[in-house]
Amino acid sequence: ETGVTQTPRHLVMGMTNKKSLKCEQHLGHNAMYWYKQSAKKPLELMFVYSLEERVENNSVPSRFSPECPNSSHLFLHLHTLQPEDSALYLCASSQDPGTGLGEQYFGPGTRLTVT
Amino acid sequence: LAKTTQPISMDSYEGQEVNITCSHNNIATNDYITWYQQFPSQGPRFIIQGYKTKVTNEVASLFIPADRKSSTLSLPRVSLSDTAVYYCLVGDRGGSARQLTFGSGTQLTVLP
């Protein structure tokens, strides 16, 4: 596969469930990102990893827990979510470590519905 | 952080050239201007990036006047498949990703 892939593409979970979103990039990039996009709202940057270290955390609730085991994989662990967490969760990667406005490549997203 | 202002929506017809203007009055010296395109339920896709004057690639052109307080994304001969939301972002390429703020963007609708 090429580019940035995300699994699952769709997820429905109850508020007491624990689930994980997975992102994989096949571009040899050094930085990876999680974004949230709620209906009719702009994208919100959640987390940034550079060379497997978290460098940004935009005041995201602790019920979202990221993990970056290596530069190609990024996970978002979810637990005790709220209905307002229903959104499209997007993963992205870029060449430059340390973030910045370099070109970012986005995955197709995971459509999450919390019931 | 440089704030950007774009029209909320634009309509065009197939085959026309579309110009979307973005205002960024407080752009900093080190800031670049980047445009992304997003289709429904998909991640944004990088279109073009520039610093000054004009940049052209196979998809679009980006015009930046000398004062850099605005920029115009030009899409030549649009088709129905160009219907999407277009985002203008301004920031330092070496800066924090926190500045990578996607605003509301411009919803472009191409009509037959």
C-alpha cells in the first residue's frame, strides 16, 4: 500500500467501550498527526509526534490516548467516550520532524460514532 | 499566528477558471502560504504552497502580491470533481504544528 492508511474506516462504539484507531504511513515520513473533524467544524489538531516523541498535545481530554511505537505507525486509544466525540478522525504525516507547515499527507479518516 | 479570511462559498460552472482569495493581513516574514483541498469524508489534500509572486503546478496556480497580505488560488477550467472545500493556511514552515489551523475554508461548488 502507498500513502497513509487508517483502520477501521467506520467505528460505532458505546460510551463504556475501549477501542483503538490505527494509522500507518508508507512514505518514510518522520512526523505524524491526529486531527478531529466534527460536523461542519474546522479540523482540530489533537496530537503531533515527531520521531516517535509526542511534541504537541492540544488540550485533548485524557479519554484520548495516542501511541506511536515507531515512525510508521500511530494509534489513538479511545475509552469512555462521549457522544460529542463522534467525528471524523484523521491521521496525517509529513517529512519534516518537528512539525511545521510542510506538506502533510492525510489518510482517509475513521468515521467514529459514539452511542 | 497569522489569521486567514476566505469566502465561505463560491459557485462556478464547468470549464471556467476559479479564483479563491485568502486574506492574511498579519502574515509574518517567515510565513508560507499553503492551500489544501478536502472532499467530503476524506482527509485534506495538499494543493500548492508559496512564499511570494507566483507558483504553478499541474493542478493550480498561486498568486501572491508583493505585500503578501493576500493570496489567490487559481484553478483553471474546473470540472464537477473540483467541488470541494479549499483551505488557506499561513505559517512558518519550521514552526510548531499548533499554528497549522484549518479555518472554515471555502466551499466551491462546480455546476454543470
